[in-house]
Amino acid sequence: MAAKKEGLPADARATLTEADPVERADENTAIPGPPGETLGNSSSKRNFLKLALLAGAGSALAIALPRAVDASANAIASTSSTTSSSTAQSTLRLSRVFRFLDPNTGAPQISGFQDTPPTGTTDLEVRMKHFTEIENFTFLGYVLSHELGGTTHLPIHTLVGLKVPDTEFQNLVNLAQTDTLSDEALGDTLLDIGINWEHFVASNNTLLIPGNPLKITDTAMQAKIDSLDLITEALVKEVNYRSRNRL
């Protein structure tokens, strides 16, 4: 699974070093540093990522931000793993990811990412809706992590034991398992990884497999896409975990 979008930097090497999985020191280099202060905690990187997202993902902002701000409108019954069973949502909703309130704690949560393909009349439409959902999923998690505002550097529980199919990204996950991140740094890391996931998907539209448009014929690239998928979902689960335990 995965995706891309014009206007955003498409750095294939998301770096999971920093107080958690992935973060790039600048646009393409990972510079190691002390725990919790590695790849992308600098204000310049955060500003760059925020400006890049605003410049290249206007449509996602227009659709996702109102939902992120009005969590009560999206409150649903769910399990602790954020799988929803019912919800009342706007008829304008195109994406299957959303923000809601945990029924047990009242904590804001981001829904789980759907592994099944979205609906569409053509393979390309299905794939495009897929990478739009990746963008919305990433951005909603990014917003929530910044809202949490915790400054204490904490481990990323959801990366422990995570296995991904690509060797490069597995090495980064292994390094990140010993790191710690503040809530803001977690959000910046999520944004970095999620945008890479989106870009990897969208840049390979021409290689989609007819009848199975979420997969491509290049198996090595597909392994990277699947790895970015797993890491992004793990980071969103960490955001949800911190949100539930912050109350």
C-alpha cells in the first residue's frame, strides 16, 4: 500500500533515527544525535515540513483539518485499537480515515487505516483514492500529536518488535526502537514517514497491477511501500496510545 503527491519533497529515504523511527536532518540526510534530538527536531525542519504540506496538500487540509478540529462530530463506537463500528459523518466525506473520541476515555483517536481498496470505477481512481487516504491518515495523526503537546521524551511502544519487508527500513526501525520522542517530534516523524509512503505510491501509478491497483509490478519497490505503510500505521497507533493515556 502507499502513495505520493505533486508539490511535496519526495525523499525516498525516510530516516527512523531520532528519538523514534524516522526523521531527516535535512532534505536527504540522516544526522544522528543524542536520544530524542536526532533527525528532525530542529525548528527549521518542522517549519519546512509544515510549509511543504501546506503548499502541496491544500486539498487534504481543506478536507482533513475541519474533521481534525471537530472531533465530537466524528465520535464513534470503537475498540481500543481504533477500529470503528459506527459513526455519524458528513456526506462530503471521501476518505475512510477520520478522527473520533474513544468511547471509554473520551480521548481523541485516529481511525485505523483500511487495508481493503476504496471504491472506484477504474484502477487508477482506486489507487488515487488510496493515496489520498494515506495523506489524510498521516495529517490527522500529525495534528493530534501536536495537540497533545507533551514535552517528555517517551519510547515508541508500537515500534517494538515491528517487522517490515524492506531491509533498509527494517534497519531504521531497529535503530528507532531504542529512541524516545516528545509528542511534537513524534508528529513530525509521522509526517515524514507518511508523506514518503504517499509519494512512493503515487510515483508508481504506471506500474499498478490491473485488477489489484494497490500493488505494483516492481516487487522491490512494493516492499518499500509496504514497509512505509507498516511504520506509518505504527506511529499513528503510538499517537492514539499517548492520547488515551494522557487523560
